[in-house]
Amino acid sequence: MTVDAVSKSARSQAAAAPYALSKLPLPLRLALREFRAGLSGFYVFIACIALGVAVIAGVGALGDALRSSFERQGATLLGGDATLTRPHQRASAAERTWINAQGRVSETATVRSMARRTDGEEQILVEIKGVDALYPLVGAVQLSGNLSPADAILSGTGVAVDPILLDRLNLKVGDTLQLGTTAHVIRATIEAEPDKIADRMTVGPRLLISTTALDKTGLIDPGSLVAWRYAVQIKDPALAAADGLPKFADSVRKNLPEGGFTIRDRRDPSPSVTRTLDRLRQFLTLLGLTALLVGGVGVANAVTTYIDRRRPVIAILKAVGATTRTIFALHLAQVIMIAGIGVGIGLIFGLLIPLLVGAAFGNALPIKADITVQPLSLLTAGVYGMLVALVFTLWPLGRAEQVRATALFRDEVAPESVRPRNGILVLLALAIAALFAMAVLGSDAKKLAAGFTVAVVGVLAIFLGLGTLAGVIARKVPRPRRPELALAIGSIGAPGGLARSVVLSLGTGLSLLVAVALVDRSIIGELSGRIPQTSPNYFVLDVKKNEVQGFEDVIRRREPKAEIHTAPMLRGRIMQVNGVPAEKLTLKPEHQWVLNGDRGLSYAEVVPEGSRVSAGTWWPANYSGEPLVSFEGELAKGLGLKVGDSVVVNVLGRNVTARLANLREVKWESLAINFVMVFSPNTLQSAPHNVLATVTLPKDAPLAQEAAVARDIGKAFPAASAIRVKDALNQFNAIFGRIMTAIRAAGSITLAAGALVLAGALATAQRKRIKQAVILKALGATRRRILTSHLVEYGLLAGFTALVAVLVGGIAAYITVKSVMDLEFVFSLWAVAQALGLALLMVGLFGGYGTWRVLQARPVPYLRSE
């Protein structure tokens, strides 16, 4: 192509562009022409929308990546196409024959016990996993030294352990440790275990051993708290397909009706992890929506400021015959296009979040996250952004079209109060309803989502009202004699002042952080205060029924004043509730867990310590009638159970039907031995089981005495596991601390949105501030006096905002702690200090920068323009 041809083509394209533009509706043509001046004044608008959309899109993309990875890696994470798990009882010969007929099968057993040095000086609670020669059916175990499981653990008495176990017991590969009654050589450390996520929650380091060697340790008997799991690679292609797996589960229930197996398949290898990811996603999505709502104030400020600057243009358009609808459509088109830019930027950054999380924390994630893009997640984030933009811009846009042309010219000195026409109000109501519906219907916990959304809107309304009130008070209070203070109070009360913007933008984010901090402090206070004073020193698992007296004798020889409590302990799975199969019940998330897998249960002659009968009556002594059960009240309510109803529980491979004799209110924080289900003794006392015990030493017992008691238990009863309560609480505190830190970090997103709004408000006010500063300078005011007045103004607003945020956040925390968690509320001065410090810091930084810009402005151009 020649140069002339290229030039001719360019001219034809340039000529075609105005022609194509002329085909568009007039408001859209005018809106596109307005963009020739750039996006000045809309940067905060774009940033506010982009921040909230990025959070929602990023959370959605990360959740999609993890869920899709779960589906693709399901067989590896589960160890097969499906698994059958139950507590206590190994599969019988008949059950194993049927399971083996379904395909290749690998049997594993997991049990908690103590691993000890052979000299008996150190011990640690471990999660023992016994495996067979086929383990794992899918994936591979990686051991140090490139050893295979066959070389390390399947031949002889070798074991493989988590590296942390070596550190805790001061051992190394090649040393010997004690498990139950047998000694084992540490052959290797575990580098990767493919199906670890599918096992029950671990409370100690993992130890791999062959099932043959595990049988010889004495840790496994009919009453031991051992979980037997059978991973199956299904040979029937129709049942192995994704849509055939439910049929396989139905086949298990039909052919093994009394088996009591919990069935999982590769589509969802760990429902508990899936539920956690879903809840985390919902929580962070609500936080992203909160950031959008807080940022919406900045959007409204930006649009209002833009309309103010365009008053002459709007007046001229009206004067030359433009209709109100044309003016509204013109500016609405501009707002939608600018919001679209913000949404686009937010989606781009949102898609980067999974990549950044994978790069920074990939090793800490439970699975390898394969990044995928789900259009629905991106669409959801984009719709959230556009709806928030509409909600916060329709009112100022509707007001602009209603003002008369003459009023537009003089509105700055004589503002006219108008409201949008009814059609726009209807559109605004529809946008609000759609936003609320998306937030609620997109969450599993709909009541929680609805309450959260209403609370956020309520908090925004509170701070909007308080910001307005601050301006009213500032206008009414007498002016102090000190000029700097008088100027500061006058600026707060002036029309278009910063009071409402500062209080609103900072208040919501600070309230959330204060509420989180106070909830955190209350829970930590509960754990570190009342519980340790009343809790036992040890929980001891797997004490055999015929060893209880000997167990007590061993402890009292070391500490005669020790307080010992025991209770039978079994595990069983709820199969039916009032005749309805458990898998067909749909419960609220806070109750669903009781149906997922097996639960601890017991029997008792009298009401357990720490419980109180709240409905019905306890069975009499030496009761010998139909099986009865006592159920924890809150869970019974969640299951729809009442006194007289029935439940079917599978215990040791046998279905037991029991009638609810009573409901109990359980004080779990007392750490007394308690269970969700407690049966009448005649129901379960003949079943093989072990005993759970608590050991409470005198308060003045030294740590050495406590350790000696644990060593004595370990030497006399090798199969028993002594769990130190303080260690368990410390572990919980550590996990809880990380969770609360993550929540505070996530809550900071709201504060970041508030910072954007604050920055936009200060930038909007800057022109008026410069005019004021120029006039004050002309009247003789010094730079120091102007700077001082601004700092006093910002300090008053920041202090007022922080104090109100403490009040609002404190009320929210009090309701959460007292009504939801049923704990004692603890007020923390540190949380108050943090709120005050954050408010002063943010307002000081943004306000200080704005004041510096004001003081640097040259007065002559502003004086000439006036």
C-alpha cells in the first residue's frame, strides 16, 4: 500500500467517525464530547468504585480457583473416587467383601495417641495414620530421602513423621520412639501427604505407620476412638462418572444399611473446607460491598461537585431549549461510562488478587489453586459496582434537572431545595432493592447478610446525621476569642464544610475496626480469664473401662488432692431425624455440622456436670425401658426436635432408635465433660467403649508436678492420650489470633474506602479553602495562623468522629458478644486509643497535605478571578 493510499484511508476514517457519532442519541453524543476534557474531578469516583469491585471480584476469583481446583484434584485430595468412613469399628468381612467388589480399595485408620521418647522423658500428642500397601490409590506420598512408603513404613516397624515431631521430642531420623506398647524406628519425615485435607482436623503432628504395625501397638480395640476409612477407585464407569457418584452413594446405603458410613466423593473431598471457603467468600464479599457503600459517599460528592461546576452549562442548555430529560440522560450517560471505567479497573485488579495470593501464600493454601475465570463472579462484581454508582448518583442528577435555569445561575448564593421527579425516585428505589437482593440472596446465611447490610446502611445514616449535626452545632456555638479556634469552628459550620464528609467517611471504617477489636478482646478475656481458673489440667482419652480404678490410683499416688471425673465415650452418626434421612435434611450453617460425620456421645445415670435440663425430665435410676436420649437444646431446636421426637444414631455399625426424653442447656465453657447426645445407660453400656477422663490438680500445683502426672499416665497406660488443656487453649488462641488479624486486615478495606472519600472531600473543598486563605492573607493573617486553624478544625472533626465510632463500634460489639456469643463483654481502652490514633493520623495526613497546597497557592490569580 502506498503512502497516498494510507493517507486517503486515514482521511476517510476520520470523516466516518463524526458520521458514526451522529447516529447516536443526542445525550450520548453530548456525553462522549464531554470526555474530550478528560476525567478531572472523577478520579476519586473511579477509585471508590474500583476498590470495592476489586475486592468482590478478587474474592470471587480466588474462591472460584479453589473450588474448581477442588473439583479437578478431588480424587487426589480424597485418595480415590469415593470414601467410606466410620468410627470405632473396622469393616466386617461381609462389608469388606461388598466394598472390594466395587473396585480397588485402600484401608486406612487414624487415631490420636501419645508418641514418647523411649526414656519416657518427653511425649507429644500425634495423629497416627495406619496405611496399607495400596495407599494411596491416587497421588503419591513424598518422604525425605526419596524413600517409598514400602521402604519406610510397610516393612517392619518403621514410621514416617512430620518434621516438627523431631523438634518437639529432640529426635532425628534413625532414632526410636514409643507408640503404645511397641517401639518404632523413624525412617523418614513426611514432605507431602496427598489426602491429608480429607482427614479429620488434626491436633498434632502426623505419623504414618502400617496398619499391621498399628494393630500391634495396643492402641486399637473395639472402644478406641479410631476412624476407619476405605478409599475406593470405582471400577464401574457409569458409577465412577461425576453424575454417577450419587448413585454409588445410594448403592452403599442400600447394600450396607446398618453400616453407618459417612460417604464422600471426589466432587467435594472435604465439605468442611468447602463450607469454610464459602463462608469466607461471603464475608469478604459483604466487606467489599461495605467498601462500595462507603465509597458511594465519595461517588455522590464527586457527582455533586461536578454538577456544581456545570451549573452555567446546564443553565445555558435549558435556556436554548434542552429538556430536563435530555439533561438527565446526558449526565447519567457520563456517570455510567465513568462508573464503567471504575468497574473495569476493579475487575482487572480483582483478577490479579488470586495470582498475588498464590505467589505469596501458595504453600499455606490447602490445595494448589489453578487460576480460572468464572464469568458469573466477574459479572456479580460489576453489577455491584454499577448499582452502587446508580444509588449514589441518581439523587444529585435528579436534583440538577429539576432546578430552573435562573436558579442555576444564582444557586451558589441562594440554594433552592428541590427533589428529583417521581420517575427517578422509583428508579432509585429499584436500584436499592436490587442491591439489597443481591447481597442477601447471594449468601447462604440470608438473615446474617440482611442484618449486615441493614446495619451498614444504618451506620452510614447515623454518621451522615452526626456530620450534619456537627455543622449545625458549630454554627450555633459562640465564637471563641482566639482567632485560630474561631476560624476552625466557623469552617466546620460553613455551608459546604467538611464536617459531614469527614465524619461519614472515617466513621464507618473506624466503627468496624473498633467492633472487631472489642469482640477480640472479649473472647480473649473469656479464654484467659474465667476458663483457665475452672478448667481441668488434662483431658485423657482412651482409658479402658476396666482400668478406671487403676487410672485413678496412679494419679492419686502422685497427687492425692487431684480431682478426677470420667464418662463413657463413643462416637456415632445421626442417620435419621423423626424418620427423615440425615442427607435429606437442610439446616442452617450453624447447625448443619451435627449431621456431617460422626459425633461424640455418651450415657449417664444423672445429669452431667455443666448441664441443666431445660425441657422434659431426666430418666430415673436403673431405667430399663426404651432407649432414651438427652439432646443439647440449641442444636435440637436447629434440627426441629422437641421432647418426644425420635432420632436414629448408628453406633458401632448398628442403628439405635431413641426417643428424646429431655433437652439440656450446656455450659460448654466450663470444660466439664459434656456431649451433644447423652443416652440412658441401658442403651449403650453393653457396647464396647473406652472412657474419657478429666484430671484437675490443685491450683498451687507446680508445672513439674503437672508434667510428672502426664508421664505417670503415659507409662502406666500406653494407649491413653493425655491432652493438656492449656496447650489446647494456647493453640486455639494462636489460631483465633490469626483469624482476628485477618478480619482486621479485611476490615481495613472499609477504612481505605473512607480514606478515598476523605481525600476527595478535601480536594473538593480545596478551591474554597484557597479563596479563604487568600482573603485572610490580604487581611494580614500569617501562614502559621492559617495552618493552626486548619489543624484545629481537622483535630476537632477527627476527635469527634473517633469518639462516635467508639460508641457505635462498642454497641455493635456488645450486641455481638452478649447476644450472639453469650459471653461477658470487655471494654478495651486500647481499641479506643487505636481509633483515635487512626482518625487523627488519617485526617492529619490528608488535611496537612491539603493545607500545604492551600498555603502554596499564589493569591494574584484568585483575586483577579473574583
